[in-house]
Amino acid sequence: MADAATRFLSALSDEQRSKTTFAWTDDERMNWHFIPKDRKGIQLRELGVAQQHLAQGLLGSALSQRGLLKATTIMSLEQVLQDMEGPGRRFPRDPGMYHVSIFGTPGAKGTWGWRFEGHHLAFNFTIIDGKVAAGTPTFMGTNPAEIRKGPRAGLRTLAAEEDLGRQLVTSLPEKLRTKAIIDSKAPDDILTVADRKAKLEDPRGVTLGEMPAAQRELAIQLIQEYIGRLRGEIAEADMAKIRKAGLNKVRFAWAGGLNKGDRHYYRVIGPTFLLEYDNTQNDANHVHAVWRDFNNDFGLDVLAEHLKSSHAK
């Protein structure tokens, strides 16, 4: 990551670099969102072709192959929306309106961070003492969730997120399914939206400890689909943290209809993490899917321990 970030920055002009870089302590580091809005950082459309390739290289340094495919496809959906909606929007649908921001100075053993963000994409990485301390919040969304006409008809970028969730809830034994479905109506959006600190205290749902083996394995697959957006070492560390905190304590909850095309929502929540998914907007053809770490989004938990240890010395 440090190499990719350094190569990207070295290819920028002084003016471009000033738009891209921020102090490590800048509050902007935690100013994240997934909607079309004014953002800081440099946009891909402000870069030359070679510079854009280096920005993509930085993104590729952090994501898995599957995650990178999803991310680039999500960016391409902006052109689909532009074709569907036409001109005249305050924030145009534009695959070039994704921003890169770098906080601090990238280095092999340094403490720094970076963000890649735009409509329906948000990746936030924190590196402390040369190690990835956090890769959250991580957000992916798709509109349309399924392209229904044109040359790309049938494309579902986040199909696994939807299908695994529905397969899990519908395959639960009736008693557990009744417990898992916490509301017949799905909320209009993910409940934590883009809060800087994720909080969701609701004990409802079914724990993995209650599930039969087949459904438990489905729940683990669903978790891995989310953490597997990031490169292997990061995903493995996240999964190890979840297992250490106790898989049996992880809860699954669903709201809304069970049939494809119904408005629906689900979440998986454990002692350390939360994943939320909804498909409710645009006649249930618009997905939001987020991965949060309750204590360590933006590396805040690791950073606190780091500072505590540094002061102790």
C-alpha cells in the first residue's frame, strides 16, 4: 500500500497533490459517506490516464480480486444511471467522480491512512507502524441492483450479498426463522447510515449458536463475503478477531419480505462487528451493504493502544 500510494503521489502535480493530501490528524479522515455529495480529495476525472492507473493500483493494493471486481463494476454503474436518468442533476452520474485522499505520509513503517470514496463506494484504511490497523468502514452499494434492460441486462453486482442472506433466512427451521424475522417491514436504509461510530444495540435475531450446522455455515459464508472484499491478510485478521470474540454470540436478523423483489433488510452483528444490508429503494432494486467494526473503525482502537504503549515507554 505504501509503495502504491507513494507512486501515485509522485505522479501528481503540486496542485493535484495539495488536493489529495491531508494531515494524519485532520478530522477529514473520518468524514465518510456513500451518497453523491461534495467531497474533499482529488477526483479520478481530474487525473490523466497514467495517474488514474496509479490510483487504481492503490485501490488494488487493498482489495481482493473479488472486491476489486465489485468496486470497479459499481463505479461503472454510474454510466448506467446517467443513461437512465439523463442530465440536469446537481451531482452528475459520473464514473470519474470517485475521490482519493491520503492522510499523513505513506511509508513502510509509518502511521498514515487513505480513503477511496464516491457514490456507493467507501474504503477507509488505517496503517499504524507499517501494519494495516483497520480497513473499515467499508461500504458497497448498487443502483440498479439488477440491470433489467440493455446490453448489460441481468448484471447483479452484489448478488452474493443478497442471495446468501435470503438463503439463510428461508432455510432456517420455522421456529428459528420466526425469531430471525424481527419486522415484516424493512427499514428504508441501513440503520447506522454513515455514522462515524457504529452503534446498534438490539438483542433480537438468531445466534449462530442456535443454528443447525448447515445454516451456521451459511452465516459464516455471508460474513466472509463481506470481509472478503479486502485482501487476504486483512480479511483473515478480521475473521480471526470474530472467532476469538465468539461465533456463537453472532446474531442474524431479517426484516421485510422473503421473496426476490420484496423490500428486505438483514444484519449480522457480533461483539466486534456489524454488517448491514438493505434493498428497499427504487422498488427494491437498490442495495446498500456496509461492514463496520464497533471499536476499531478508522483504527481508533488500535491507535489508542498504540498511543498508550508509546506513552508508557
